[in-house]
Amino acid sequence: MLKKWVVKKQNKEQQEALAKALAISEITAGILISRGIDTQEAVHEFLKPSLLNLKDPFLMKGMHKAVTRIKEAIQNEELIMVHGDYDVDGICATALIEIILKKMGAKIIHYIPNRIEDGYGVGEKAITIAKQKKVNLLITVDCGITARDEIDALNSLGIDVIITDHHQPSGNLPNAYCILNPLQKNCDYPDKDLAGVGVAFKLVSALYGTDSDYIYGHLDLVCLGTISDVAPLIGENRILVKNGLSQLKDSKKIGLQSLLTVVKLNNKDITSQNVGYILGPRINAAGRVGSAELALTLFLTTDEKEAQILAETLDTENKNRQKLERKTLTQALSKIEKYFDFQKNTVVVLQDETWHSGVIGIVASRIVDKFYRPALIMTKKGSLLKGSGRSIKNFHLVNVLEKCSHLLENYGGHRYAAGLSLQEKNMDDFKKLINKIASDSLKPEDLMPSISIDMEIELGLLTDKFFAEMDMLAPFGMGNPRPTFATKNLKIKTEPQILGSGTIKTWVTDNKMVCEAIGFGMAETIPSNISESDLELAYSCQLKTYKGVESIQLQLKDLKVKQPVLVA
């Protein structure tokens, strides 16, 4: 697939001035400026994200009311139910609320829905349990902002509901006792990018008051949930994650220690990337193919033996999830090859009643990665089709689903990811409508993936000082991606090797310096004449340690081959 390279423009004068003022390289200064961090004060806050810069939680609409009601419930020994979600963000938020409220003396139980049996959000089973257990106050975390009917049902039982959520509200808000969501109208909280666990953290910060050290001792959970939910790692999220990664390295939670041991992550390896790709999927696996209770228990247990068993179980569950995902993806790609016409349709909408709802979101992501088209993958439950969608840059998925809402039973999510359900009889109309919206709103260039390149550099600039400064820019993730560079006039030094999963590995040189280059999943895109041609690479880079020896590794995003000029 052709990719558009977009090289950010540099203001050389501004770059030089900032570099000189802060004693950093012009490369680092240029990266910061291009990300809107262009004053000495902003750079200082970015490079040293301090917990002192966290915003007052009482700026969030509804916070005073929520704190007063929860403290009243604790004082009166009312039973509180924490209603979570089955993904990492929801599990971490549930654990955080339960740990803090128990510390404050609350009588508390929790409920996390089963993805297969209950589906997303507050449902009938949770309401029934709340009634049976005589719950007085229910606190949702990472869900609830669209649960209008369910909140009405809880109100009718005399149960007060405090919603904490970070998903985009749509339509009228539920008639809850109060709502904590920075995205709701008239909420003055300045940071709108918090994950579900971030909103939960603001609540417990407001509840617990002055003993911030105890609250900050649970930033391992906040960090894990924020990264796994792919929240932008800027603003408060950067502060929470940067400090949370340090907390994670020395976590007092036996379950997290056991999981780190099982996956063989030592302190040096605890980065945002490894949290997202190694820890997160194992915690998510519980809610995808089994019960999320396993992961929640892992966070709450104080028994070393139980923690070890749970960590090993989650690792096994993740392997099962990977097998299921590969099988479903193979079937989905086969359907696309047989039935999907890219000339007539823009949005990939697939359904199969045998597909497991726990992996369809991941499969949708894989399809977006492969074809750069919005993708909705559906499975069947009863009379309903239920699905997960993933999208591309200029196709706001939740806004689009809102335009299709008359055909849907439920929907919700973000710009790039959403869940939905609809009656099977409405499927054909839904496919036609969503593709019409796409054809009307997307231009041909919107369907070409782009690579944002921070700047063009020479290999000789990849020095020890360069890598030290790149570490200062971490943690990397959504909103603060690892810097991408482009280098021209390179040659292949060694014949490319094809490794597993379509990965290509080779060595490149500019005749002064030699670097290893690796392209994950890029084997099919490598032209046959690569060894005889001048190359231009787009890549991120890092130091790799093997048997105690450090070397530079270029992680390829794309490559261009300069065709040789034929002389007659």
C-alpha cells in the first residue's frame, strides 16, 4: 500500500534558539516545537512531568456532590457497588475505587459484566444483583454515560448512581445522582483526555484528601489502564503515566509483581510500549475469552500463591486469545477477498455468527492496518448482531454511527473505536447507509495512510546524546508517538532476511555508518531490486542490547526505492 510521507516543517531560527536556551540538541528542540511544546516553561513541564502539576479534581463538574454522597454512604454503612468494565481500563478503575474505598472503611462489592453473556455497560444482571444485595449506592467506572434506561431502573429501586466515565456523551444524559465525565457539557475540567481510570483517580484523589502519597502509590493501576486504553499521553495523562511507570517498577501489588515475573519484564523493560503490548493484552485476555474477574482478583489479592496461579492463567488465556484472533482474521480476510468490492464500498462491514465477540475488535484493527479502511466486525447474539468498529483519521466513527442511530439498538465509543448492536434485518440498510456517508465525506487521499515524519536526518546524528534525549521525550504513545525520521541515500549492506510473521531484517549504510533495520510485517512490500538501489527510509530508532552489546536498530515504517537512471 502506498503511503504518503508528511515531513513536518521546521522553523530553524526557533529551533536553534530553544536548543541553545535549554542545552538540548536541535533535533530534540525541533521535535518539541512540532508538537506544540515551544516555550521554555512548556518544555520544562513536558520533560519533567510533576505530580504537583495535576489539576484540582474539584474542577470536575459533579465532584463535590459525588464526594459528599460517598462519604455519607461510608459514614452510614451503606452498601456500595462499583460497576466496572471488562477491559484493562475498566478493571484498573474498578480495582482502584475498591482499594481506596475499603481503606476509607466502606462496605463495598463490585460487579464486572461478562463480555459474552452481558455485553458492555450496565445491564439487567447488574441491576438484579444490586437489588438482591440491597445496594444503596452504585458507582460506575469506564461506563454508564449512555445507560439512560438502566439508571432509571436503578433509581426506581432507590439506588443512587454516580457515573464516572470518559466516553463521548450522546443525546440526553442519564438521570444519575451525579456524573463525572470531563466531556459532558459545562464541565470546566481542563483536561478532556483522561481514561476511565484517570477519572476514577480524580475521584479518589478528591475523596482521600491530603494523604496524596497513599493515592500516588496506586499510579501503577492508573498507568496500566491509561496506556492500554490508548489515551493520549499528553497533559495529565503524561504525568500519570510517567510517574506510574516508576510506580509499576516497584509495585506493592503482589499480583502485578507476579505478572511481571511471568512475562519476564525487568525494571529496564517497563516502558509504555511493553505495558501496551505485553501486560495489557494479558489483562485484557481475561475479559475477552473468559471472565475479567481473574484480572481484577490479580490486582486485589494479597496471597502470593494465588497471584502466581492467576498470572500464569492470564498468560495462558492470552495465548488462547491469540489463536482465536488469528483464526478469525484469516476467515475475515477470506470474506474480503471473496465478497468485498473496494471500488464500490469504503467501509468494511463483515459478519459471522461463529466469531467470538472477544476478538472482533482486534480483528477490526488488523483490517484497518492492512487496508486503511474503516472496519466493523459483527457477530451474532440472539436476534442481535453485535460488533466492534475501528476507523481512520478523517472518519469519526461515533459521529457516523449517530447518523445511523435509527438502524441501531445501541452504540458508543470514540473517534477511532466503537461498539454497536443492531437487528439482523437492518444489516443491509446499515451497510448501504454507512458506505454512503463514507463516499460523501471521504476523499481519495483520505484512504491513503500517511506517515508523519518529524524531520530528515543523517545516520551520523544517531549518537549517545541523541538517544539520551529521546528517552527524555518518553513515555511514547497516542498523542506523543516515538519520533519518526527519514534518511535518504542509503544502501543495503546485507541481503534482507525474511523472519517470522513477514518481518524483514537487513543492514543499511550511508558509507559512513552501518545500522540494523527491521520491518515488522513488511516482507511482502519489499521490491525485488532493493539491493541495487538507493533507499530512503522512514523509521523510528532505539538502542538494542544483545549479549551485553548495544547497537542501533532502525524500526522501519516505510521505504522508497530510487530507480536507477538508465543511460542509452
